[in-house]
Amino acid sequence: MFDDPSIISLPKPLQHRIDSFARSLLQPARAFDFSTPPCEPALVSPESVSWRIFKNPVSVFIGGVAAVLLEFGESRVRDGVWQHSSFRTDPLTRLQRTGLAAMITIYGPRSKAEAMIAGVVRRHDRVTGQTREGEPYHANDPVLLDWVQATAGFGFTEAYHAYVRHLTEDDRRSLFAESAPIARLYGAVGAPASRQELDLLFEAMKPRLAASSIIFELLAIMTRTLILPAPVRPMQKVMLKAAVEILPLWVRERLGLEGQWALNPVERALVRTMAEASDRLVLPSSPAVQSCRRLGLPDDYLYRS
């Protein structure tokens, strides 16, 4: 099918099954067509590092979990999500919607991505309340928005770097530059614009990060929710452990994520094998491939060595 030896070619029936499963993960209610309208650009260029990173479903899943764990270390973010979302009652749909939003942000046509983000901002404006400790929160608080954007960038970047392919300093600088306009659309006008600024934000947030029973409830829900197909479902908890492992050591210690949440060498090798293979497998229904088609690019554009 493809001439590049770096691309994995599978028997058509198996390729179709994997493609169908990957598509189902991003369809919480209705299909989103990334292939239209023809030629409309995304918020991020197809030549970007972001387009190459977000095409990998394994590292995106791991990075997304890592980001949520970091977010939930902050009580205002944690209680805001827990009190105003359906995660406890319908976790799969919540995960699907979150994953789809990330794909639209990176790959969707600009007009639809901007409309989606504006809708998120409007919904978040209604999310207010108090933490269990009585501290007020507002989802559109710029401080919290900056933290959420920073943790997302950290999670996706570190997951790809740890389990797929080494990212250079130039790659990392590009990722910060690519994410800045998107962060502003979400209202995160002070989100870190460099690795140094990210380190400073982590240091500033350190006193606020703390363990919570909600974090362990979140991990328990994600362990038992039927996310992966039956043949690879034992890897589900392993992938959660992979997300924990990319967190800074001091974060793991502060949140109590040690012991059973540490990868052993065999598990680490399995995660890396899955993630590296996912980076070489062209899935025709994926947002990345569909978006390439929208822009007149070949299906394997993002997969060429």
C-alpha cells in the first residue's frame, strides 16, 4: 500500500478492525468529518510538530491521562471537573468528547475549531462553585486556564518523547509556539511559552498540588471502564501507569502515585512497542489522515520517515 518501509502494512481485515475501533473512540454522539470543507486550513499547519504528535493514539491517550492527573492535583480544577461533569456516571462518553475536542483543536478546519473552542469557553463561564475546603473557583479563571493548558502541553509532549520518539529542543520550541494561539482562544493568555516558563509555573503551583481520594477514584474508573478492545484490555492499566511515570517524581510523591502505579521493565517495553507501532500505522479514518485529505495531502504524509 505504501512504499516507505517505516510505515506498517497490515492485512486489510486487521487494518479495518483497528481503524474502526480507533474511529469509535472519537464518536461520542455523532461523527465529525475532518475531510471537509476542502482546502480549509486548521489552526495548526500540517508541517507542524503538533500534527505529527497528535496522530499517535497511544501517546495521546497516555499524555491526556498525565495532563488530567496534574490538573486534578489542583483542588479548584479537580472539584470543578468532578462537580460539573458526567465523568463518574458516563466516563467513556466524557473521554470520547475530550479526545474529539483535542483532535478538532489540532486537525479540524479553522472555522469549526474556533466555533468549538468558543462553545467550550461559554460553557466554562457557567462553571462556578466551591472546593471541598470552601475555596471558590471559576472555570474561566485565567490562572486555572493557564494551568490546564500547561498540563496538556506537558502531557502530550512528554508521552511522545518517552514512548515514541525523542523530541529535540527545536521540536519543543515549535510545540510551544504552535500552542500559543490556541491557548489564547481558550483564554489562557498567560500559558507558558517556553520550557523555562513551564518550569517556573510548576514551581509556583507546587504548594497547591496535593493528594486526593478523587485522583484515585479517577484512576479506578479509568481502569474498569471498557476503553480498549478485549484482546488488549490488560494494557489499559499499564497505559495508566505509563501516564503516571512521565509525571515529575516530586509530583508523583506529592499525589501519592507510587507503588502499584510504577511500570516494571516489561510493561515499559510493551508500552513503547505499542506507541512506536502506532506512529507507523496509517489509519484511514483518523482525524490526521482525514485532515490531510482535506488539504490535498497524501494519506501517509505524516508517517513518512
